[in-house]
Amino acid sequence: MNLNHLQYFATLAKEEHYTKAAKKLSITQPSLSNAISLIEKELGTYLFEKKGRNVVLTKYGKVFLEYVEKTLDTLDQGIKKTKFLTSETSGIIDIGYIYTFGAKDIPILVNKFLKENNEKEYKCTLSDGNTLDIIKGLKNDDYDIGFCSKLDNEEDIEFIKIKEEELVLITPKNHPLANKKEVDLRETTDYEYVAFKKNSGLRPFIDNMFKKMDIKQNIVYEVEKDESMAGLVESNFGIAIIPNIQLLKYLDVNIIKITNPKYERNIYMAKMKNKYLSPCVKEFIKFVIKEYK
């Protein structure tokens, strides 16, 4: 029994006549009869019985038809969905991004891309997370594209630098460092820090900043999201090193430029190497590279 046989069976069940069904299927009547016989032999029962010049489903044929129709309908939906996803003029782009990239960049980027391609049926799904979440999502096919930090020893992933990200020190308004406009991180070691969790792509980068200067942070709290970090600093739980996100301007914190150590913090577009990408995903990649060139 194969897919053609199921289609033959469903057509004969509808037409109730071998000649009409064979004509509709563009096959010979003997071919149709042989296919039905093979199905009946495999199932061990008769699916049709004669009624004058026509044939009608038996009790067991009706049961089988119900499942055949569901199967063919599901398959048809799968074909349509696959064609939609891989067409030159339609498709869905699954995007994962770190929290800081989602505050401003992602909404602007996706809106502009969709507007420039408004004649096409492009859609995007958006999910935020930390860098490890995004890398895992790329490997599991949850995401086509990720925006995150670059991780070492990820040989199957291509990282394309798209932008630099400024890091700043934030303090509560009443903190001893609050009046400073610039700061050397050596000046901060006596104070308690709110830091990113170790699974954040930014945490090892910041740890390395201190390591280069042979000093350490006095970490008392760890969080995952930038918003939580900024909120804790505002509430006097400590100071923090954080990307200079738009939210900081609306909180009661002091924003201080870091002058030492010198650093280069980048955000990357990540994708799996040597993997099939649909036309719409390829278009989005080209668009992003052009936007940040």
C-alpha cells in the first residue's frame, strides 16, 4: 500500500464507479482495480461491494475512508506549509536575540525588512533569551538566525559582526561614584556588584575585563535580564556594568562611561554553517548585513 493507492481508494469511494474514477485519476481501469485489490489484501477485508453498475463502500471501507481522508488532508496541509516556507515569495523567519538587542534594534530591523518586502508573504517569529539559549536554539532548529555574543569553540556556527555595543557602569543616585562621568574599573572594586548570570554571553566578557586588570568584582547578586539588573541598581542593591540601553535614561540611576580597561564589545548575527536556508531567511541575512554595513 502506498500514497497513490490511498488516493485511488479515496477517489473511487467518491465516484462509486471504476471507469469514472480511473478517468479522473488518469489511469487505466485495470490499474485501479489492481490497486484496490492490493489494499483489500493487505487489510484482509473487502472495502467495496457492488450495487448495480456502481460500487459502494462496505462498513469497513467507511471506517478506512475516514482515516485515509485525514491522512491525505494532513499531507496536503504539509505540502502547502512546506511550499509556503520555502517559496521565493513567502516564508517564516524564526529569530532569537539577546535581551539588549530586543529593546530597540529588533523592532526597527524587522519592521523595515517587512515593509521593504510588503509584496511578499514574509513573517517573523521573535524570541528573546541569553546567548546560550540562542546558540542552543540554532542547533535545535528553533531559530534560523540569532543575534547574540560570540562564543568560542562553536565551529558549526558562523558569527557575523553587525554592531558594537557600549558598556557603562550604573550606580544608584546616592552612591559614592554617582557624580563621576568617567570611571576606571579599579575604582569600583570596593563596592558591591549586581552581575549577569554565568550563562549570559556578556558575563565572561565582563569577567575578562577585570581579569585583564588583575582585579575582581565583588558580586553579591546575579540576574539574567538587563531590566532586572537596572532595577536592582536603582533600588540600591549595588552597582553594575551593563549595555547602555534606552531604559537607563528613564531610571533613577547614574550612567558612567568606562575608560579603563579599553574594550571592544560586539553583537553578532549567528547562523548554522552548511545548512539549508529558505529564500526568505537568505533575504533577511542580506538585509541585516546591508543595514549594519
